[in-house]
Amino acid sequence: MNGMGKSPIWRLLTTIGLMLLLALIPVACGSTQTNSTPTPSPAPTHVAPTSVPAGTTFYTFRGLTDNVVYIAWSPDGKYITSASNQSAVPVWDANNGHVVLTYREHAHNVNVAVWSPDGKQIASGDVDGIIRVWDAKTGKTNLVYKRHTSYIYAIAWSPDGKYIASGGAYSNPQVWDAKTGKLLFIHKGNAADAFGTNAIAWSPDGKRIASGGEGRVVHVWDASNGNELVTYSVLPGRWEDSAIHGIAWDPSGKRIASVSYHKVNTDQGRK
């Protein structure tokens, strides 16, 4: 797969000349020990979130040492976590930027870190294909999932927090129990999808999952058994330009927005 040294999100942010392709798609119906420690926070320069003009910078968090490839708010809006091509995963106070916890159980770079719907846990995935589910307050590891073989690019909790769907390099999406780690099933997709799953998202009602990757197709499938319901192909183009790198459902669950690389092709005179 092209650009295996960096995550697709990093490539999405840094590739020169790339454009966002927005597709609105109608769809049918572990370990008990921890190296996580409170970390002294750099003194952020910030403005208290009060009544200020739109676009005002509240503070700049400088506690990361490499490219930021993923960032996520806690469901209650009080905390933020991120992944930044390093093994440590920080959790910091969203109001002032002070680090409240740093999770250090990953051996290598982390590509994604996602909060559980209730905000009590975080699932983070690294370049070794390891996903760790850990307590967002204490940093205690609750579960280690090892069925992937390479880079983890996508993690999504079911709306009820009982299951996790995950995908990565050279693997199809997997759905597993968030408490026990038991694999429920693997969604096969098409042959090209075996080269990598870059994006995955549950529908708001938890009944469907949408995924996409190197196969250049958005798949919508039954979250209970993996049966395919709808497929959507992106605009034609070079394989590396048309891979799916982001998927999001609208709140109603009736439409999906997807994003992929899609550079200007001067030979054909179209985008």
C-alpha cells in the first residue's frame, strides 16, 4: 500500500494538491498493570472560553512531539485525547490544556484513539496492529486486542458501547466484543479492500456499519452479521488517489459523507 510509513490521515493532511471529495450517499434501510502516569503539562497560552469572537484561539497545546494524526473530544466535552505518531497517548483538560493522564502501554506509534460513548474508556491502535482499551481516568488497561497484523487506521465504538469495529493495513474490518475481545465476524468487502481499511463508522442507530479503504468503495453492511447492504464507488482515478480515508453518517442515518484523495487529472480534463 502506498505510503505505509504514515497513516492515511497524515497523508490526507500533507499531500500537495489533494482535494476533498464529498459524497452524499443515500443508504438503505489484558494487562492489569499500567505505565500510564499523570504528566506535568507544558504551560499553555490560553484565553478562558468565555464570550469571545468566533475563531478566537483559547490555547495552544504543545505537549506533543510528532505529527498529530488524530484528535477526539470526550463525549462530555471536558477532555481531549490525540494520536501523534508516538507511543504515548495524552489526555488533557479541554478548558486549560493541562495533561491529566498519559497512557504509555503501546510499544510503538499510535494512529488513532477513540472515546467510548460513555466517556469511561479509550480504545487506541498502533502500527503493530495492537488495539488497547483502557480506563480514561486511571490509564488501567482493560483489554488488548491482537487480531490485526499491521497498522490500525480506524476504530469505532457501537453507539451502546458494547462492540468495537476496527480496520487497518492489509486487513478487512473486524467487529468484536469491547469487554471480552471476542471476534464476532470479519467483513470481507471486495478483493482490493484486503489491502487496507482506512475508515469505519457505525450508523446512529447501531444497526449498520460503513467502511472503506484501498478498494475505493464505501460498503454499508449489517452490524449484526456483516451482510452487505449498499456499496458506493468513488469517482474513477488512480488507485492511490481514490482510496477512502474518511466516513461519517449524518445524524438521521440516511446519508453518508465520504472523503478520498482525488487529484486533478490534466490528461482527462476533470477532477
